[in-house]
Amino acid sequence: MNKTASQIIRSYLYRYKSRWLWGFLTVFLSTAFSMISPWVLRQAINALQEGVTTEKLVTYAIIIIVATIIQGIFLFYMRQTMIVASRMIEYDLRNDLFAQILKLDRPYFDKTPTGELMARMTNDLDAVRNMIGPGIMYFANTVFTFGMAFILMIIINVKLTVVAFLPLPFITITTYFLGREVHKRYLKIQEQYARITTEVQENLSGIRVIKAYVQEENEIKRFGRLNRDYIKKNLQMVKIWGMIFPVVFGFAGLSIALVLWIGGNQVINKAGTLGDLVAFTAYLMLLLWPVAALGWVIGLYQRGMASMKRIAEIFNANPQIPSPIENNIKYSISGKIEFRNLSFAYGEKTVLHDISLMIPAGATVAILGHTGSGKTSLVSLIPRLYPIRRGMLFIDDKDINDIDIFSLRSQIGLVAQETFLFSQTIEDNISLGRLTSKYAVGETASIASIADDINGFPSGFKTLIGERGITLSGGQRQRTALARALAINPKILILDDAFSSVDTATEENILTNLRQVMGNCTSLIISHRVSTVKNADLIVVLENGRIAESGNHDQLLQKGGLYAVLHERQLLKQELEAL
């Protein structure tokens, strides 16, 4: 069941309820001690008019000093508890948000820009932290100060209290309506910030393309337009938010003026004492900052809730590929794969039509076809990267929807079309967080024909490879990714155009190594090279999302179909290159 932004916030506040209770207590006590000084000052001024000793004045002074010191101590603990609690909630919220993002499926990331997620993880989260930290703290301070000062002002002078509080409803009404406008504008600001983050992320990821095509000036201009729109939206919000403080201080000033006018006349006419007027004015002045802070707190609340709603969208996003078994129960597979009249679509676009194919465990199957024929889509369904209807794909005669997804993926080695390496060491990339021995890492690197290259680096397997493996060549990245896939000792190995950046001789060496050590592994190889797939047990040729033909190398050549055409073209290309 989806949770609202308010429900999510309350659940995190409840985790640290004891800390918040102690925080509210310190706010109450600091506020209570702040009320002592004006009251003592009232007694001292009234005593001066009646005649007072020096010793009594010193006593009044000591009381004020002690009350101020104690107030300061509780103010320290107020911040120490409530601000620290907000940081702890920020820590939990960030961890939970990151964990939730990792639980989401491939389709979610296909339609959600990376910059959008980054903005919610950073800017939005910071706005939420300000709302539950300073926001709650100053709101509590405002409530306690307002309540205590109001009671004491009533005790001193009822008439002046009514006069002083006359302008306050106007402050509340004005800040409410202005706060709603702040909320609307802040949503637009966060959306624009997400666009900027996306633009920066794409430019940094594609910096080599930008420089290769001399697009620096165009990208600077485009970023400038996005930045101008961001500033424009911020200025629109600032215009509204900037009205809150003048309104608050304006009405507060009117309140003080009325108190001085009416209270002063009461003192002149002996209807009240000077001490009462001074104390009353002091309490009114104590209310000024909390009332002024109320406008600021409303701004924090509006921005924080706007950001929390955006974060709640991620928390409420449900994986489209649920796992049928909880607690990650291990289900060992042998590697038999069967497609039964499988059709698959991205939204409204169908990319696979009526695919029927049975792959025995331990077999090597090659998949060929022109670009866009559905090769990658077909193999992406085996580790359940996309949801698939029941009765269409079976692993070991069991519907793939009935197999624990974590158990399934832990037994599948995948080398994707776009090789991704982390900005860690080569060893860390191959082991990828698993407790893999150095021997196993070296062994898989040898099978992938990357060990000699790695050993040639000054730091060997401890070499840091930079973001996305930028310091490695394309072929080295692909072979490192292959070693990573082999390190888990997979039951199913999927190589999606994994040799496109590798020369023919190295490719042949890798395939020979794989045949020697992966005899019990079901292998699916996508390639555009006939030389890569000619020794496969079965070759499947896709065309427009359908199986055009299948068989082994010799059978397909005899058919004289699409495979034979591809084979003939590549032979001709090799002959031309040899000239």
C-alpha cells in the first residue's frame, strides 16, 4: 500500500521518539527560563518606584543571570538533541532511499533520468532534513514561547494582551496563503534542478563525445539556458517568500506601537505600573523572533513537504518483477532453458514474436541477426531484467516467474552489450563484492585472456581503473567484464556482443578457454561475427523479432538463408582485408 509523504515522515520520527521527547522537554525548559528575566525585571522596576535596597537589586540581578545561564544550557541541549535527531533521520532516509532505488527494476530506470534520482537523493533530502530539524525545533519554540508569554501577558494586563494580539491573525492568514505559493514554486524549482543534474551527468559521462565533435560551446549555451530558468524560478519563489518577513515584522511593529500607546497612557493615568509595561513589552519582544521564525518555518515546511512528496514517489514505486520466494532461498539450476511461444513488448512496441526454442543444459547457443532484430531483448528475459508473462519462459522445466529472482540471477553470468566497470581496482571489479579468492580472480582473468594485460600494469590487479574503466581499452574492459561473469561460476553464461572490441585471435583464444572450462555451463552468445558462433551447438538467426532459421553451422550454410548470406559477406570482407 502506498504511503503519503506525511506517513513516511512520521515513521522516521517515531524511530527516535525518546530523543524527540527529550528535545521537546529542553525546548520547554529553555523557554520557561527565558520568561523569568522579564518577570524579575518587572518586580525590580516596581520596587524602584516604591524604594528598594541595593542588596535586593543585586538579588534580582543574580536571578536574571542564573536564569539566562540555565536557559543557555537548555538551548545547547535543545540543538544537540533535535538537530542530531534530524541528522540521524537523514542518514536512515538516505540509506533506505538508496536501498529502495536498487530494488527497482530495469523498466523504472529506462524511463527515469539519472539526474532526477540524483536530485532527490541530494537536494530534496536536504530540504526534508531542514524541515524535520530546524523546522520542528523552531516551531516547538514558537508554540511554547507563544503559550507561556500569552499566559504571563494576560496576568499582567488583559486589555493590553487583547490589543497586542489583534494583528496576529493577519500574520497567520498571510503566511498561510504565501506559504502555499512557496510550495507550488518550490516544486517547479526542484524539477528544474533535476533537469540541470541530468544535463551535468550526461555531459560528464559523454565528455569524450562532446570534445570529439567540438560541442563545448553548444553544451555551455544549453546549460546556461537551463541555469537561467532555474534562477528565474528561484527568483519567482524569493519574491513570494520575501513578502513573508515584511508582513510578519510589519504587523509585529504595529502590535508594539499599540502596546506603547495604550500602555503608556495607562502608566500616565496610574492605571498600570511602569514595571508592568516594561515586562509586557519584553514578553512581546520575546514573541517577535518566534513569530518571525514562523514565516521561515512555513517556508521550510512547504519546501520540505514538496521534496518529501518527490521522495515518496520512489518509496511507493513497486518492482514490476516480484520474487515469489522470500528470504532468498537457494534454488540450484542446471541450465536448461525453454521459450514457449514467447512474445515481448516495450510498452506498445512488440519486439519479439512467438519465439519457441529449447536449449539443453550445458549447450552453447549462438544468436545472430541484424541490429534491432531482438537479440538483446531475448537474452535479457533470462535473468528477468524485464517482466514476462507466465507460461512463456522456463528454466529446468519450471516457470521463471516461480523461481526466486535473487537465486536465479546469482547463477547467471552476464556480459552486457555496454560494458560497465566501477571506479575501483580491477580485482574489486572482477570479484564485485563477493568473497572471491585471489587465485579464483586470477584464474578467471586468464580464461578471459586479460591476465597478461593486468600483470603488465604497475599495480597489477590492484590497479584503479577510473570511472567506467576509462583507463582501460575497449577490449580490456570487455575481457574484465567477462572475467567478472566467470568469477561466479555461472550455470548460465550470457555474452551479449562481448567480443566486439576484441581482435579475432584473442576472441578465438577466449572461446577455446571457455570450451575447456565451461562444459557444464549453458552458454548464449550474441555476435555479429560468424567466426565467433560457427562452433556453437545451435545457431539461431533472428529477423524482425522472429526466428528466421536455426541449426548448426553446416546446416544453415546448406539452407542458403540469412546466415549463409552473412557468412558469405564476412568471408568476402576477410579476403578484401587480406589484400
